[in-house]
Amino acid sequence: MLDIGDSAATFSLSGLRGRRWSFPEDAAGKPALLVFFETDCPTCQLTIPYLNRLFEVLRDQANVIGISQDAEPRTASLTARLPITFPVLLDEGLVVTRQFDPQAVPTLFLLRPDGVVARTQSGFDKSDLNAIASDLSRMTGVDPFIIAEPFDGAPERKMGCVSRHLERMGEGESADSLDLYSTRSARASRIVLEDSIDPYEYCAEKFNDPLPVVPPTLERVERMLSHAQLAPDEVIARIPPNYGAATVEKIAANAVMAGCVPEMMRVLVPLLRAVCDERFNIHGVQATTHFAAPLVIVNGPIRSELGFASRSNVFSNVARANSTVGRALQLILINLGGARPGEIDMSTLGNPGKFSFCIAENEEDSPWQPLHVELGFRPDQSTISLFAGEAPGGVSEHNARTGKAVLKAIAAKLATVWSYRQCAAAEAIVVICPEHAKTLARDGFTKQSAREFLFENTGVPVRAYNEPDGEGTQFVKMYKEVWIDGELCYRKFREPESIKLVVGGGTAGKFSAVIGSWATGPRGSQMVTYPI
């Protein structure tokens, strides 16, 4: 991607009404803000009204130019619907997109009059939009102004979508040819390897995470399919961000590579439906620079039927079922969804859970109802739940003799999820070990009362906000003040239901864990539960 200090290449594109616009000639010695966007990207649609405001202020002093990566009919429809008031060019062939190489949309390139990049912005960010307005104010001599007000109903920031030129197209040659509604799709490719090619090395190069995989031979895939009882070409889901078709056969092939037994197709089919539930927002989870990875929680009789571990080493490599189901999901997200680390998945630090992140609740050693029963399922039903979570953070409390003391230790850990001074923005799963759960139950705590205690006693001291700089400080007007242990705090979570409780782990050792979330709510990721 072009960066600050790089010189933009010359280009010429047609606009919606046929008139061509050429750079640098038509920039006429003025600064230019180039905005790369897609018509179906929600973040692009969120950004455009702010750019309309910028254009209205600077229409005579600077160029604000939209560059659509889609065809004219879709671009014209969006332009009329939003509307878009600044000029829009068509880059359906993605020639100019490849010159500038944005990794996501929307991406904004602010060019000085000499064509050198002065600033870039990817996704939606109010502070960056105001910084661009400030830069243009200085370049043009216009009085300073802002275009993005706080508390205007829009989020402070929102991740964008994958740029069209980085999308891997399955069937068809363009985004317009991709049928997202078909219930059938092409069968998986048959690849015949020469005798000189090692199938394990071939798979490691082409379809990997990058640990060794089991080569998905026809015989192995057919054996996996025999337990699915579905047509091989049936589309179970389309996997973002590239929306590859997860047919039953392709799910089976990835399950083979992950080392699953054929019976695991019973779990994988509903798991793929759950991961593509819009409420879970796997597109955002795969595109964020956050730590998040999909955590799979298994409940019900299928735990023992298929050998899922729920006790000692529950987060570790203790059981084939946990390890292979979690890994199969990750391989599908890479091979069908296109979210390869370092390419589309640009997480800053990542998460070991991106190899495999699957646990089962320890229902046998729990004094409470399991998660799926809390959510309205019968005890004899089996379910999978998905949560976009960070790696587990440990809570060691071996000396507490009361349930309140155990919960106070957990609350201290909960206060740090996402960012210490960021409140009302995240959720968490608390995995309570059986010994801690036993202490809580002995003192009369139910799951709900334990959750409410954590909600009431988890906060960040107001004194932590004495310095005005830092993440979370810009939102203090939205935080609720509460007294905790004699100190004025801001409440950490929006509501008690932001904290989910499950029992897991071995019966020896008083170690529990907190798993913080990625962004939550309608603009982030919500936990989903599907029956098996």
C-alpha cells in the first residue's frame, strides 16, 4: 500500500456520467483526497456522509474523489441512495486499486498538490477523519473545521472490508458473478499428484496453518461424507471475507486435513452455520487487528459421545475431539474464507487459539445449570456456542475461603479486559474451575447471582483517568459511576449479561480463567448458540 511520502502514479478513470478524470492533470494543482470504496461495504457507507461534509466545505479548494471498485449499475445505485455528493470514478478492473494497493476499504489517500501522499486512513475512524480535515485546512488556507463530532450516533471507529483486488474469487471472474444465494456449488477440485511430489508437503504448502495435515484423499473424504447425510455439493455457508462456498464436501475435506473422525461431521455442519451467523460477524473477527479468535464451547451429551474434554487441560491438547474440531474450523476459515494470516488476517499479535480453540463445559462437576440450558435448550440437547475471544487470562486464588473472595479475584481480572480504562465496550466468558464453583455454591451463589456480583464489583477507579490521554478516556461521558469497596469507579460492563459463566477444568487446583471479547453488540460480535 502506498504510504506517507510515496508519490502517487498517474491514472485516468471514467466517472459515472462518462467524463474522465485524470491525475494529476485534473487535480489542477490542488490537494486531492482519493477514497477507495465498495458498494456493499457497511463501513464505506458509514464513512461517505462525513466525506460529503468535507466536500461541501472544500469543493473549490481541494479535490474529493471517490473510486468505486464495483460496476457502474451498483455504483450508481449507491450514489443515488446515500447519496454521494462528490465525484465518483469507476475502477471495475481494479487497475488503479492495484497501483495504490489498499488492504481494506474504505481507504483514504490524501495527496499534496505535488502528488505525494500526506496521510492515509483505512476503515472508519473519527479522529483520523478530523485529522484529514485539519491537514486540508492547512494546505488550502481554509479556517479549521471538524467533520466528525463525538456522540453523533456513529462509533468512534469501525473496521473496513477486504479490498476487491485481494479477494479470492471462487466461481466466476468478478464480485458481480458471485452468487451468494445458491444452495449448490461446484464440487471440490480433484488433484492428481506426480509420484515425485510428497502429498504431505503439497498440502502443507497449499492448504495449511502451517502444521502438517492429513492429505484429503478421495477415500478419506468419502468416508467423512458418509456421516454427513447431506448432498456433497450442498452449500452450508459462505465464509467471509471472500465468501467461499462451504459445501458439505469441502467441509469434509478440511475435516480430514485437521484429523477429525467421520462422526465429527455432526458437529462441523452446525458449527459452520453458527460461524456465518451475521450476529457473530466472522467477517469482522477475521479482519480485525485485535487478538480475537472463535472460541467453540460444546455442551450436552455429544461431549461424551465424541470424546470432548471438559476437565483437566481443557484449553490444551488433551483430546482429539477438541483439537481437531477447533483446527478444522480454522482451516475452513483460511482455505474457504481466505483469511490467511499476514494477508487478510492482519492481527497485530494473533492468538494461539487460531490453531484450535475448542472446549467443552464440565457439566458433571458443575453445581449449576450448563450454558446451553441457561440459554433455553433442554439438558438432553447438544449445542455449540461461539464467542470471539482473546486468549485465556489466569485467575489464581487458593487462599479464599468464601465465595465473595473468589469473585473479587475474578473481578480484578475482568477489569482489565480489552483495555484497562475502556468500559462498557467488551464482554467476557469466565471459566470457573470446579473447586471455585464448589466454594461459590456452598455460599449460596447461583450462576445468576455470581454474574450479578461480578457486574456490581468490577470497575475502574476514576482516579485512573486523571491523565486525559489514553484509550478509553475519550468515552468517560458514557460511563456510569459506581462505588466499589469505598472507591468511586466507572462500571466496567454494560449489563450483567455481558459476563458469561461456564464451569471447566480439573477438580484439582484453584485456577479459573477470564476470556475477554472483541468488540460487542450489533457493530461487533455477539455470542451465538446452535443445536447439534
